[in-house]
Amino acid sequence: MPATIPAYWLYGERLTDRFPDALHIEPIVARSALHGWTIQPHFHDQLFQFFLVIGGGGRTRIDGRERELRPGSALLLPPSTIHQFDFIVDTEGFVASVAETSLRRLFDAEPEARSLLAAPALLQTTPEAAETQALATLMRLAMREFGANRPNRAFALAAYADLIAAWFSRAARGAHAGAEPAKDRRAGLVRRFIERVETRFQSHEPLSEHARALGVSVPHLSRSCREALGRSASRVLQDRLMIEARRDLVYTSLTIAQISFRLGFSDPAYFSRFFAKRAGHAPSDYRANG
């Protein structure tokens, strides 16, 4: 079991081999067939990936959690998400890769979109669904533009990157059925909270300290998270720790005690109880079954 997981710009390509476009899009077969339809664990730094499966499917493991892919599966992978794939041979579909900086215009105009795209999501539809057909058409048009060398290509690719990300943002929003549309101010608050959690989750700062630093009350922060993400602020904190714990248990050879200390727990036994309560398995069992 490796101590570290490789980071690529695109799978198999060094971080220094960055593509210059706002959007890179290719059929799933283009890269997967070269690797026997098996993509080993890796992650992308500062890069969003958006998948659509048209035919075939397979299995994916995202931050240590296994999920099924089938026709109509739309998959969102935010930056730094550890993932791997075992595709069925001849799986059909698309993968669009977008640098985080390329979505600045979308995030500035729609702060809620950044929050909605902050967590991995597997959106299951059918290939015949109207929204799935719309995404498939959008990706086909984007791939045609990517493969051509026409005037205004850079502008067109940036526009397709925004449109694909907007589709996934809407779909993620729809997954939280019944939630009221969040106001821009609250969506911006959630985005700042997530960014703060990302840099401080190992310090176990209490929610009250996060709220104080953001200039709001704890109830207001939690309500905003529920509106934008469908989960409370405290759940956001716990989920971030669980993501990192699952990554370490599945992808590293660190002992459970080492993992607990790395994640800021002073007592490995408490970490084990924390993990078991949320995962339904003790850390050792989760690792053994992984």
C-alpha cells in the first residue's frame, strides 16, 4: 500500500504538463482503454472533473467509498478528490476537466455554485432523461470545439466550461429537494466557511470559533449550510474529517494511531469511536473491507 497517492494534471501526465485550455474534454475510452479500463488511485490539484456515462459503466472509489457507475451516471469530482475507476470494457461517455481558475467567472457571478461543486457527487439519471440528453449534447459540442482550431476557440472553451459546471451545479442543487434557494450572501458565507474548514479541519476548532471568525452566529451559519448544501455546519466539519480518515485508511499504510494524531485527535480510542459512529464500522474493519 503506497504512502502517498500520485497527483496528476490529467491521469498519467505530470503536473508540469498542464494543458493550456480552459477546458479539456475527451471520451472516456481515450484514456481508459490505454490503461486496460482500470484507472489507479490518484487526484488532481486545482482541477474539477465532470463525467457522463452514456453506455457501459463500472465501479468507482471516491475518497475510499465505492460507487456503481451505469448509463446515465453523472459524476462530479472537485479538486483534490482521490478517485479510481474500474470501467466495463468499451464504456462510452465523456470526461471534462476544468481548472479551478477557469470557473472564476461562474463563481463570482453565482457564489452558490462554488459551494454546490465543493463535494463529490454521483448523480444517477437515465440516458433518456431530458437533462442527461442536454448534458450529452453539451459535451459533444464542447468536444467538437476542443478538437477544432477555429477563431475564438479560447473564448468558446471557457464558455463550455462554465456551462458544464453550471449543469452540475444545478443538478447538485436539485439533489437537495425542498431546500429554499439560498441568497447570494448566504451562499458566499458557506463558500468562505468551506474554505476555512479546508485549511483548519485538523485543528478541531469549535463551530463557535468558525462562526466568530466569519462574523455570524452559529445558528445562522448552520442554516446557511443547510440551505446551500443540505447539511449542517457541524456536519460539514465532521464530513471533512471523515473524508481524510477514509483516504488514509484505504490509500496509506499509516497505523490507526498515526491517522488519529495526523487528524488532530489526541486519543486514538476517541478517533475510533468517532469514525465508527459515522461509518458504521471500526477503522480496522473499514480498512480490512476496503
